[in-house]
Amino acid sequence: MDTSATPPQALGAGRGMSAWLDRHSSKVFILPAVIVILAFSIFPLIVSAYLSLTRFRLAPGGFELRWAGFRNFDRLLFGSEQYHFLGTFGAVGWFGWIVMLGGAGLIIWWLVRYWISGRARVLGTIGRLITATVGFGIVVLATVTLSEGGAFGSLMVTLFYVTVGCSIQFAIALGLALLCAKPIRGRAFFRVVFFMPLMVTPVGIAYMFRMLADMSKGPLEPIWSLFGFADVAWANDAWAARMVVVVGDSWQWIAFIFIVMLAALESQPRDQIEAAQLDGAGPWQVFRDVTWPTIVPVAATVMLIRVIEAFKIIDLPNVLTNGGPGIATESMTLHAFFAWRTQDLGGSAAIGYMLLFVAVVICVSFFNLVVQRQKARFT
Amino acid sequence: MQVTLDKLSKSFGPVQVLHDLSMVVEEGEFLVLLGPSGCGKTTALRMIAGLEEVTSGRVHIGDRDVTDILPKYRDAAMVFQSYALYPHKTVAENIGYPLKLRKVPPPARDKTVREVAAQVQLEDYLTRYPRELSGGQRQRVALARAIIRRPAVFLMDEPLSNLDAKLRVHMRSELKHMQNTLGTTTIYVTHDQVEAMTLAHRVAILNHGRLMQFDRPKTIYRDPANLFVASFIGSPPMNMVDGTLTSGAFTGPGFAHSLGKDLSIGPAVIGFRPEDCSVVAAGNGLIPAEIYSNELIGDHTLVTCELHDGSAAPHTVTVKMDKDFEAEMGTEIGIAIDPAHLYFFDQGTGDRIRV
Amino acid sequence: MTAATPNQPKGLYAKLFEPKRLGIMAPGTSVLVYAGLLFWTIVVLFPLYWLLVTSFKLPIDVNEGPRYLPFVDYEPSLHAWDYLLVEVGGDTFRPYVNSVIIAAISTVLAVLAGSMAAYALARITYKPRFASILSFVVGIVAMIVLTVVAGVPWWLSLIVGLAIFALLARTVARRFSARLGNGDILFWMISQRILPPVIVAVPVYVMFQRIGLLDTHVAMIITYATVNLPIVVWLMHDFFLSIPRDLDESAEMDGATKFQIFFDIVLPLAKPGIAATSLLVLVLAWNEYLLALFLSSVDAQTMPLLVAAQNATRGPQWWSMSVLILLMIIPVVLIALALQRFIAKGLLVGAVKG
């Protein structure tokens, strides 16, 4: 046989394992992910839904689950656990009424503007109504728990961590990224250093900040003494304790936002900036008119990721304050964890579901109303 | 306004990309900086704009030394190769942005934007976004954004290179007309010699960061200063044949040409443009050769002829002949050249030898 | 009308904050910028420095007020390091190895399965029937009801559940034509990240308990791989979209199977994305606390649990904690340094286009 032109074996319809795999590749590629997500997300979701409707009780030789209907939710929203979940309602003063009415007005104005814009659709309307309802609920809840004699429950504490924490983190991270995008020496060094907190385990951060925040034996003691705060115990003050948690959380997550925002700043087209500079724009104008519009889509996406993760906060309040003073720093995840520890499985699942509901409404609203819109402008 | 470059140099680390560039661009002049990629022309333009630091030398716009002031105080407008339009602003906002920065009140701004948009035929697109425009329209937005400022100088960095061939020809004439109407000093960077020849009042040819020749397009074509300019300008380019120039005669492969002037240079190059020579029967003409290939272009035929210089790779010259010219490949022929259109260059330095 | 270009301003403010040319900073700006950078460097490094010095402190050095400088303020001692690494070395070593194994394998699995799914969603058009998905959910519900309520062994109810799904999918579901698209699948996968772990934890705990995998590496690996999968799909999907389809098609013309295309052509091109995603997932798995708390007790205990355990009955053992936290930080920081140049680029593609 002529050896010169041996054609490679025909690659047509083969047999055996690899050929079978290739023919079914479209399923093989996606099935592992689908199966594990189904098994570990959908399955627990359904079990949790069932658990949240039952009461768990240890019984001889095991346990029993007794059907409880919506009693677990009822307890959280209206019953004995209301103070714990929604918070203690104070007496709403005239200022509180103004805030609530103002909030309602703003939300209605936002809805009306959508309806008269001519772009209104059925699905969009339903989505916006849900967003508006939850939004108004939060405004009312914030007002009554902040009023005289009121106190936060775990829902408001979580929202506090999410909103205040994420805002602080974004502001500082963007500032740092802008500093690092300047023509500085040692950018590589600063980039690595600023990224480092992301590597530390949140439990470790919590203990670290407990050491640092120790007013009498911590490293900042001279500073506290100087200002006469040496005897103040932040752990006994609700707001101070919450702020310590936010500081610890921020210390870690600024790193993440920073690195993404810096990458966004570094990848924006140089021509546009130079054109603006030639046309007479100063640094602030370049930022406002050129840089910011370019990085907004990235900012929106990274903040969506951050907000999703922020809803799950548990390690920091658990270690730093153990939820205290009282329940002042208890996030919803921690609340659910405590419930689980006291074998209130139904209550725990109910809190988890409430958290899921709030997180989904807020994240999906944020995604549809902010992220998508920002991206649409660039495609 | 006049733009004066005084011994402008630029180094990126150890690499010097621009060597002592000095030139005076007259008021109202359309100057084209021409050269192959990497010759330093864009760097020079960016230095005039103030986007690139000057390593040494000075830049003057009018009678003002602008070397050490920020771009925004230089009163120069630039059109970028990528157009650098702001994707999130409408056409009107893009065009009006320089005025907004100068705090021109909105009514006056709108009026000016409309006027300028009319000048570049963009009136109907003012509310669109750049992504909704074609390449030519985007290009015009970039132009309008430069025009609206009435700057002292226009700087243009290959503004037509992202357009397709047909549109480029169209925009070229519009650009020329517009510059003529406005009478604004313009410095235009390109690597396209046709653009340079058609647009410029004067062309500055750069190579490896050095100014090769600075003159009117016609002069540059007819009277190139050196080997580089001669071979860079012209399409197809000037034919070059190596040889030696001793005692008043140039000797090349299979031919000799007497200059009628006693010159002894040594290794030299003889150059002639394709349109200045013709194919004649074997034994006639100056240079003996054979037909390598011929291509009918349309109104003329390009005949590639191979010289008998004994080298392995075919050494060819191009001759522009009438559209009816026909010849078998491999036919022995001669190439006749008008002696008035022969150019001689020093092979070592590349300098023109004037005879 | 047009407005004139302003002249260069003079005065103190311009002198301090107006640079001579682009690409450099004016003196005033420079001072502010470096002050800001230095401040944040201190904010980041000081806590880590405090960990380091605390790890060399004796209890008395911690309890008697702040002591800053080893050798100057106090005599450094290796007691905590010695105690954790030598005296009870095994008790430190075991969780450490657990953490390494669990984080590494779960990361590999998550990145692999996630990238495959992301690639498939970026290249292949899927049109699952809505009704088929509903029948699947019905199957799962049936299985849960059988196991939890009726007390049927889990494997039996699994079979029944699958049978119900197959039956419904083959019969009833075929009559409905509503289909989902790739975008829906992608959104569904990504949205799983919103699930609070606390919802997942209890059922997963029960599940692993039933099949006897509680407190094992396998359980932890599968759980971590799953919770991190959405992040991988999210970030990698857009990375794959940014790789030209021509390359796949060219390889396909040359006779490569889909798997060869994926592993030989696409994955190497997606290296920056893989690197950044892997690092993020690795860090999340390495540092995870809540699920570990539920799913492991002794055999599969991970480092974050050991750190938390130092808050013992004797009060927090600060020195031991510091040692353990440092031990946890070192490897991830080294990996992060190695992958440094990929991180920004890899995260950005996902974020910009996601």
C-alpha cells in the first residue's frame, strides 16, 4: 500500500463512548450543573417551604413534624416574635408621618410616571407594583422602628447592613480606584495591598475587629483615651455595635469592589478622555461627563453581586457581638441560625423564607430597574 | 494661526521616536504629516495637542509658547481616528459639549449646534446616539465637535481611515472644501499618500522620526529629496535599480547611462516612475528585460518586467502602458526612459544626486 | 456664537492643583492622592500587623493593655505557634488539610461544571419545555412527601420521584408547547446565588444525615461546589461570549468533538476568566463558615470553625486565633499574588457584559 497519503481515519459517525458523548454533548455540558443546582437548591427550597409550615418537635426515638399552617409566619409578623423580626414599633411623631407620606408620594409618583410614559406593560406594571409595595413597607417599617420607643428587628438590621454597608463600601472603593487610576508610583503595590482583605475569612475579620475595637486593651486605646471614650463600651450601644459590624464588613468587601472598579477605570477608552480634555474639561468634568457614564454599568453589576452577598451576612455579627446588645445587631441569617439552635426548625425556615422574599424583590428590582437599563445604553 | 515646531523631540525610554522636528505651519494652511506607521507622525500631532509630553523642543501656536500648558488652554481641536464620541450622549450633546464646558447658555448653544450640524449635514440626526449612526455620520459628528469651537488649529489623526473606500473619497473632498471655507490652520496625520497629495497645501514626510521632505505635493512628486520620499510617493511606486555611478556614467545590470556630467559616487540607485518609461522591442531602449506579467487596470496596463541582474529573486520594474498593450509573458523587451525623468540617489545615504 | 478658549489661570489654587501637562499630578493633587493611598494602606495593613504581633504575645501582653512593638513593648513568645503546631499539632493539621481538600476540590468541580454549563449556554440553543420542568418539580415534591411525611426510605422515593417525572414528561408535558430559552436558564442558575444559605442548610443537613454523609469531605465538597456554581456560570458565560465563534467552527471543521473544542480551544482562551473565577470561588469556599457549621463537626471540620472554636470556655484565645487566621491568609494571598494579573481582567468581562 502506498504510504505517502494515508488519510486520517474518517471522523464520521464513530462508535463507542466518545462518539456517544459527542452526539449528546448539548445535554452532557449542561446536565451536571442543572442536576446539582436542582438537588441542592430546588430540593432544599421545597423542603424548607414544608418545614416553614410545620412545628418541629423532638419525639421519642427521633422527631416529629406537626403541620402548623402559616403559624410560623404569623408569629414573626404579628405574634410573639414580631419584636425580634420586624422590631418594636414606636410612637410615630409628626416627622415620621411626613417621612411616610413623602415616601408614599414618591413611590406613587414613580409609578404614575411609568404609566404615563407610554412604555407601560402588564408584566412591568406587576413587577413595579411588587417593588413599590415592598419599598413602601420598608419605609413604614423604618419609620415606626426608628420612632420614639421603637427598635430594629432583624429585618431592619439586615437592611441597614445592606444599604449603609454597601453605600459606604461603594463610595470608598470608587474613591480608592480613582486614586489608583491617577498617574502614581507603585500602583501594583497598592493594588495588591488593597485587594488583600478579600482573602481573610469573615470569622477571622470578626475576631480581628473585636481585638481592634477593644476600647481599653486594643491598639486604638490611646486615641479613645485622648477623646475621653476609654470607658465607653460600644458593645452596649445598639448603633455603635451596628457600625462596628458595618466597618468590619466594609473592610473586607471594599477590596472586591475596588478591584473591579479599578479594572473598569483602566479599560475605558483613552480617546474619549483625551477628547474631553482637549475640549476644555477639567478632572471633575471628565469624571462626570465621560468616566462615570462609562463605568456605571460595571458599578451596577458589581453592586448587584455585593448586595446579593450582603443579605447573607452572619459571621461578623455572630462573632463580634453575638447579635447583641439584645437583638440590636442580629441579621436575619443570624436570627434564623439562633432559631435553628433552639430547635425551632419551622421558625428558622420561615425567617429564611422572609429573607429570600425580601432579597429577591430588592435584587430583581435592582437588576431590572438599574443594571439592565445601564447596560442597554451601551448595546 | 501659525503653528511653529522648534526642534521637537520625543523619547519613550531609550527609544527616540521623533528627532528635532522643526517646521512652520502658516496661518490657514492645510498641512499633512505623512509617513509609514511608526514614523512618529501621530506622536508629533499629540505633542502639538498637549496629549503627549515633549522630551525637548518647543511648540508655539500663534505667538504663544504652549509647550508647558494643558491641552485645554491651547485652543486646538482634535478629530481622533476612533472619533472618540461619547456613547452616552446624543449627537447634539456630543457636538455641543465643548460649548457646555465653556458655560455657553443652552439657547445659544442649541443655535450654534444646529448651525454647525447643518454645515456637516447632520440636522436630522441630532437626537440620535452615536451607536445609531453610520461610520461616515460618526465621522461628521467628530468634525462638527471640532468645528463648533472655532479653534486656532485643527488637529486630525487619520480621521478617514475607518471609512470604506468610496466614503473616504467623498469625505476627502468635503474636508478640503470645509477647511478652505473656514480658513483654519489644519494639521492632518495620515499614512495614505493619496489623501496627503489631494488635501495638503504642503506635505511633511516623516520616516523613523526624521523629517524627510517638507514641500508642496507637486514638488514632492516631481522633485523628491531622497530615496525614501521617491519610493514612498507614487502609486505604483518609483522603480529603483541598483548600480554604480563612476566617471559620469551609471552602470546597472546590462546597461549603462551617461550623465553628461563628471560624477563619481560609487554605489548608486537609478529611479524612474512607471509613467515616464515605456516597453519597446528587444535591443532598443535603455534597460534590457523580459515581460514578467501584465495587468490591465482599466485605462492603462501595468507591465511588470524582470531585469537580467543574475539575482535569485526576480528583480522587477513596473511600466505603465496604454490599455491596448499586449505581450506574451517571457518576451524579451527593452525599457525606454525619458532621460529628463531619471533620478539618481546615493545608495549609502539615500540622498538625491542632482545632475 | 462661540466661546473663547480660556487662558491658563494663575493664582495659588491653579499652582497647587493645575498640572503642567497631562500624565502628571499637580503638587497639591499629588499630596492628597498619596495621603489617601497611604491612609488606606494603613487601614488594610494595620489589622493584619496587629494579628501578627498578637500571635507572638503571651496572654499577659494582651490582657494588660495595648502593646505594639515586639522586643520593645513586650518579649515575643512562640508559645501560641508552638502550642498549635506542635503540642496539639494534629488538631490544627487535620482541619487545615480538610480545608485544603474541600476548598480545592470543590473549586475545581464548580469551575468545571460551571464553565461547561456557561459554555453550553453561550453556544447551544436550549428550548426546554416549561411543562417538563413542572413535571420535574412535581417529581421532587412527590419524593419529599414520600420520604418526610410517609417515611419511605430515601432511595425508594427517589426512584418513585424519577418515575413520576419520566411519566409526566413523556405524556402530559408533550401537549404543552411553552418553552424556555437560554436566557431563562442562565437567569435561573444565577438567581440561585440569592438563596440564603440558611434556607439551604437545614434540608441539606437532613439530606446528608439520611444518606449518612454528614461530617464527610464528600458532603462539604458537593455543597460548596453547588453554592458557588452560579458565580462561575455568571462570570464565565460572558467570557465565553467574548471568544469568537469562528474558532469553535474552525475546530469543528477539522473534526474535533465538542469536548475537544471545549478543552483544547475554548478553555485555554478563557484563562483570565478561569483564573479570576477560580480565585473568587476558592476564597469563598476556603472562608465559608455557616454551612460548615451545619454540615461538619469533627472529621470534616474546616479552619473557620477552628478559628471560631478558639473562643472557648476560658475566654477568647486571641494569640491562638491570630496564629490560625494568619495560617489561613498565607496560602490564599500567595495564590492571589500568582493570579494577580488575571483578576481584574477576568472579573471585568463578566461584570461589563453580564
